[in-house]
Amino acid sequence: MNLATVRRLKVLIVGGKGFIGSEIVKQAHADSEEREIRAHRFDFSAYDLVVIEAAVTAQAEFEKDPRGSFETNVMGLLNVLEGCKKVPKVAFASSAAVYGLTDKPSKETDPINPHNDYAASKAMGELLFRRYRPDGVVLRYFNTYGQGENSKGDYKSIISQFIETIAERGEVVVYGDGEQRRDFVNVKDVARITLELGMKASGTFNVGTGKAVSWNEIIGILRASGLKFHVRYIPNPIRGYQSFTQADVSKLRSVGMEARITVGRGIRELLNVKYSKGES
């Protein structure tokens, strides 16, 4: 089953106005719907696939409002799952954050060890999802970036943050030595993989590239693209900072899927969009 097949099905994206959700809606085209579900009960039975994207996705938001954030990510998920009992296929957007602080590639069979409230809410969400939908698919997204991140405000990826601060003041600020590394996966790949796995798979899958890229490598790509800017390295002020993420994507590849967009290509596409619009 491929994306063309998915486009012929009735797909509902819960959280379709968000960063990843809006890209899923775009790729699924006219056969999908975007919706924010707030009712305690809602009948989803008319749909072939429900993709659950709606969530509070930033640890800073949990620190501001822990009760409200857990209410959204756990009880909100419960409300959706109650309505999905007759839906053939359901997919849940989780996060690589459930693995916690690690220094090696993360595999789906690794124990989960959430290191903050956001990660804990996603771990709880996975357990709840499995209770309701043992036949469903859990998608552990790694560090997603790409077009449309403006909707995330201050919580966008470091790639988009660098592009913005270069445009605004001609510099980037790096915590530490710049050798922290993350598995950056483009939102277009994330959306495509989510739709296809949502319809044809069950179980838990990492959604990443399988490669970790450092802040210094990103800076090198930006400079190679012709941008001129200053780099300022400062001591890292964040407690419990995550210095490394990398997906083991062998399970994803075993079902014939993988991310296709390299970080270099993804950055060039973001720059083309930003500067083709005449943004400074």
C-alpha cells in the first residue's frame, strides 16, 4: 500500500492544524479531514484511518501548566480512543523522548525511560493506546523539522531557529561546543511514513533517518549555502539537556520504508522558501 492508495481512503487527522498534522493533511489531499476534537464522545466510525497528532509537544509548556498539559496528552487521547473503537486503523504520534537520555541509537525494543514530563506523557499515551488498540501503530518521531514550523513558535527545531536568527541578526547561538547530535527528520518524510504505516502496519516504529547530525555540521551546511553569519558559543544553561538522538531504523526498513530527504536538502528547501518570499 502506498500514498496513492491512502488518498482514496477516508482519513481523519486529529490535530490537523499543527506542524506535522497540517503536512499529513496536505499529503492526504481531499480525502482527509483536519479536526480538533474537544467533545468527550465522538463517532469516528465513518473513517478508514484516524491519525492522532494533537498534543502539547514542549517541555516548557508542561512546566508552565503541568495539569493542563497532562490533561491534553493523556485524557484527551483517552477521549479520542473511546471514539475510535470501530475505526479499522488508528495511528498515534509518540516521540523519541520516551527513550530518555541516551548515547546510542534507540531501538523500539529498548526500555522506555522518560526524563521529563513531556516524555512521561507520551510514555503514558503509548500504554493507553496499546490498551485500546493493540492492532494500531505507534510512531516515535525523532527531531522533526521543515516547512510550517512557524506554528511552533519558540519551540521549533534548532535548524529553523538558526535560519531565523541569521536572518534577524546575522548570528547563531550554540550551547556548548556544537557537537551535540540529533536525528533530524523532515516533516514531509514524517507525514508520508505516518500515512503509509497507519494503513498497513501495527506495532511501534521509530520515524527518523538513522543518522545523527551535529550543530556544527548544520552550521557548515548553512555557510555552504552562501549565508554569512557569526557563531557564538556559550555555556549550556539547560538542566537535563539531551545531547544525542539517533533512530535505529532497521524495523522501518524491514517494511520497505525510510526517510528520503537528507538534512542538506531539507535545509536548502527551507532557505529557498524563506528567501523566495522576500523575507529578510
